[in-house]
Amino acid sequence: MESDAQWPTTIFTKTLTERISSSRVLCVGAGGIGCELLKTLVCSGFQNIELIDLDTIETSNLNRQFLFRKHHVGQSKARIAAQVIKSIKPSAKIVAHHANVKEPQFDLDFFKQFDLVLNGLDNLEARRHVNRLCMAAERPLIESGTAGYVGQVSVHIKGRTECFECSPKPTPKTYPICTLRNTPDKPIHCIVWSKDLLFMRLLGRPDDVTDLDEGSSKAEGSSSVMSAEGQAVLEAEEVAKEDLSTFLRKEGEEPLAYAVRIFEKVYKEDMDHLIGMEELWKKRAPPKSLLLASLLPDIESELKGALKESKPGATACKILGLNNSNQKWEARDNARVFLCSLAMFVSQRSAEVGSMIFDKDDDLAVELVISASNLRSICYDIPVQSLFDGKGMAGNIIHAIATTNAIISGLIVVEALKILSGSLSALRSTFLFEHKKAGNALIRGNMPEPPKPGCMSCGQAQLHLRLDTGTTTLSYLIEKIIKKRLAVCVPMLQCGEFFYEEGEGLEEDEVEMYQGLLGRSLNKLPGGGLHNGSILSVKDEFQHFNLELIISHVSDLEPEDAPEGFILEGAIPVAKSGMEATAAASTTTKASGDSNLPANAARLPAAPAEDEDEDAVVIIVDETAASSSAAAASTRSNKEMDEGALPATSIMTPSSSVAVGSALKRSREQVVEPVASSADKGKLKKWKHLAGDNPDEAIDLS
């Protein structure tokens, strides 16, 4: 290949055709994007593909995941997709894995087999995991996501472009517990309360306790001085700790009588008690209670007949004639749907009562949650939601569009072809918009950003550690490998929920807890232990030093190969002094060469470090903020999100990135319980590391 400036003419050469046919591709995800991507890959000449997906096929997938048919429902997405693609292209060699990509079998050595890794995932945690393994294995990763009419494709090559985690992603949206329970002021507050508290109390396991069941006063601060409003909140929380058996159906109680009793308790008695907490309402309007007798004067004649004639599998809306899911119900209709849906659960689905969790595909459950939420909204003078919009908010749904998935899958393959041809200067981060932008374009490509020096994934050292996780103790790992071999002075270790630290400032009980872990084998540590494929974060704040150890479990190391009982591969970094670390963090690293490209890719000069397009557009992932994502994705809110979708999408220019920091700051206000275990301790430590003491300063999208 003479020069990558020849792209796209290189796509027609025999050399590239042979590279396409011989390359090995890993596809992660066989949902909306994955189905379209598999089809596009084999039609483009790719022959050797492995596919990973944990999910099974659901009826709701069939309108856009065109590899699946009705008789496939309940079967593995990965296996069925492979079978169908082979019927389309018999020469293709497709290996399907019905498994979680985070399982130990998909370790560093597994990823090193491939020339390209293509993602079509639906959650941030899995995306991060694949990103880190691709960076460690030095394999190009092409990321993608769709949300309604919008989508994106980005290319991540270690040392040349930013990795998936170089640009911080907002944390899942959270809400203060006291707001959800006592003083909601937004529809989403009522929906979260209805789904996570009331629904679980009525139909979930009696011993299931959520954050909303726990009083928040302990975690809100240790000050002995409490404001009058704070004291009122505390009193309200104490009332909430009542006997949960009041939500259970009494022996011999008729289904409709039970539903009426719950209505009276939740919307009359509990509301009256909150109204009596005068300190809560000095700065806001108090709620109002609902009188069922006023809403439905003749419940028996209005509902009992409809319930009696209802058949198994029917829904409350169907028997009540409320067939328009976009209609916003009045208080009377919300009361009717609430009473009927709850009565139908205890009469027709009594075997499930006591073990249910909310499922957005369960129509009766959605009707119960949305009607309950709307009734609470009416109490607080908050706008009610239609069944369609409420379902989107409750299930974090953005409606999927098949053509968006098809376009994005095509763009993924275009970037894959550029990598295989060696046309690296032509690589683009591509964005699909709902409405035309400057230049009348719906699709826009920007030069990939260079790696961020401070990135916790690609900006730090990654070493490959091979040892027996069943016989090696935590003490040996720390003393012989981390301290002796890597010269770390004060280690801080974290892997998932496992956390360990040393140094000054620890409480006596913390020191005792950590010392109690030293004698355990690595695979017996909290949080599931360290095993094949685990990524252990190692930090030393004293030396301004950090790295990641990619763990591979090997039970039969030869003494001559591993006299110390382990093999450590990779260049061991040198710890920096404080001044050196500060200087390094403020200097943009120069892009490295192409050592991480597929073996069959052409070698070309490094791409320019600067982005040619100043008006960059960034799509930020927010796993749960479905209501806020709708405005960015489409004028229609709460659309159903595809398996390959970004869980919620916001389109931002760099100048507006401060909003992400503010969102992080707000999310930190969520009340959490005091640390009670090593796992919890690790979670809080990890949060501090990610967000920093000042979240607004921790976010930089420039």
C-alpha cells in the first residue's frame, strides 16, 4: 500500500480483499446492531467471525432484529444469529458463544487471537471491560451505539487514538432518597418511587430491602445538630419503617377489597401524615391526599363486573377500554387502572406474588406502576404521564429504529476496512444525526482524539501476570510482586468489589479487616476473588504511580520458567516523583506507531495529533437518564432503546461539557449507607477516584 491518502480506492484492491477474507473478527453483541453488523460483515467478504452474547431472543426483538423469527423466541441470540448467517453465507466460519463477555474464558489471550474487535453492547460496564482488554491485548476496537434516530461509531487504537474511557462518561442518574419518598417534584421521582418501592412492597419478596426502604438519616451526616426540616425528614423516615405486612393481602380478603385498602393507605393515610409534617412544607407546597369515594363513588358496580369477566392474560387497560397508550389519564382513570391491575395480580397471578421484580415487558406490571406513579403525581401537583411515556421512563427505553442500526453497522465495517488497509489517517469518529447539520449532512465524521495521558485505562501501564490464583495468597502478591518486583511502597488494590489499601489514616478496624485478607488465596478474596481475566488496579498515591495487572490463572507453571511462582510480562514502568507526575499529566503524549495493528494490516505513518474539525461533537453515555436523553435523541421522549443502543444519549459540544460535571456533582448527593464491608469500602473508594473531591473539575471533554 503506497499511501493511506488513496482511500477509498484501496477498497477495490486484491490485497485488501485477501486481508478481509483472512482476518479474524470478534463481535460482541448480537442484538439490534449485532444482527445488522453480522450480515454486513459476511456480505463484505469477512469469513472468520466469533460472536458473544448472553441474551436470549424475545418477542419484542422481532420487529428490528431481522435474523430472528417467532419460533426462535427463548433461544440464544448468538447461536441463532450464527446459524442464520451461515445459511446466507455457507462459506463463513462463525463461532457463537452464548455467554457473558466478562467470563474468565474471554481473557487477554482470547482477545489476542483477533485482528479486530467490534462492539454492539448495551451497557457501560461491559463496554469498559472490552475496552480495557482491547487496550491490554493491543487490538483495535470499534465502538458503536444507537438511540432512536441517532447513533455513533468510534475507533480506539492503543497509543494512537483515545480509548473508550479517555472521555469520562456520566454516572447513572440517581436521586436523593428523601426526595423520592417525601418531596418529589418531577415525574421521574414518582416513577422511581412506584417501581422501586411500592411495586416491591406489594408484589416483591417480603425480605427484599431497597435503598428506599432504608432510613437515610444515618448516611446524611454525623452532625448532632439537625435543622427543623431535617428533623421532620427523620420523623417521616421513622414512620416509613412500619410493619411491611400492612402491604400484604389478609387471609380471606377479596382482591378488590385489598386493592382499595392499599389505595386508602398510600394515597390517604400516608399523605395525611406527611401533610402534618409542617416543617417540610415551609419552602414548598404540601401534597394533597386523595379520596377514593370522590373519585369512584360506586366502586363495586364499576369495577367488580369488569374484573369478574376478565380472562387470564388480560390487562387492566383492556378490560377498562383504555386502549390509547398515548392518552394521559385523569385521576379517576388512574384510580381505576391501579385498583384493577393490583386486584388482577392477586387473583389471576397469585403464584407470582411475593417473588416479582418489575419487567418493562409485563404489561400488567407497567399499568400498575404508571397508574400508581400518576396518582402520586396528582398528590404533589406534578404532571401525569401517558402509559407510553411512563413505560419509557420506568424501563429507560428509547425506541429502536432498524434503519439506524443498519446505517451504523455499515459505518462500523467502513472503519474496519480502513484499519485492515492501513488507511489510518482516514479513520473517523462518525455521528448520525436526526436532523441535518451544517452542510446539509446527516452523517458527520471527525478525526479521532489522541489518547488522554491521565486516562485510567490506556494512560497507565498494563502488565500481564500469570500465576496460580488458587495457591497464591494476597500476602505473596503484595510482598513479592507488587512491592518487591514493582517497587510499590504503599499499595492500593481494587478489582470489582474487592478493595485493599495500606498507609496512614486507616482506622483500627480497617487495618484489622485488611490484615485478615492477607492469608487468603487470590480466588477466595471478597467480591468473587481474582481469577482468569481479572484486571487488578494497583495504585501508589505516594509515588504518583499506577498500573493494571491482567491476571491469567495458570496452575502448571514450570519451575524453570517461573522460579518465583509467577510470570510478569510487559515493560515495568518507573515510578515518578510528584513534580514529574504533574508535568507528565499536563503534556499530551505523542501518538505511537502501529505496533498494535492487526498482523495483516499495512504499516503507515502516524496520524496527526490534532483534530481537523474544531466543532467536535461528543456523544456521552448516561445509563439511566432516559428522560433527559430523549431531547437529544429525538423530539419524541422515552423511546425504546435497542440492545446495541447507548443506554441514553446526549449530544454535546465541548463548551457544554461542564454540564456533565454538574450532573456528577448532583449524583453524589444520593444518600448511601455507612460502609459495612470490604466490598462497600471498595465501591466508595472507587467512586472517590473516578469523581474526585470536586466532580466539576474531574470532567474535561475539551
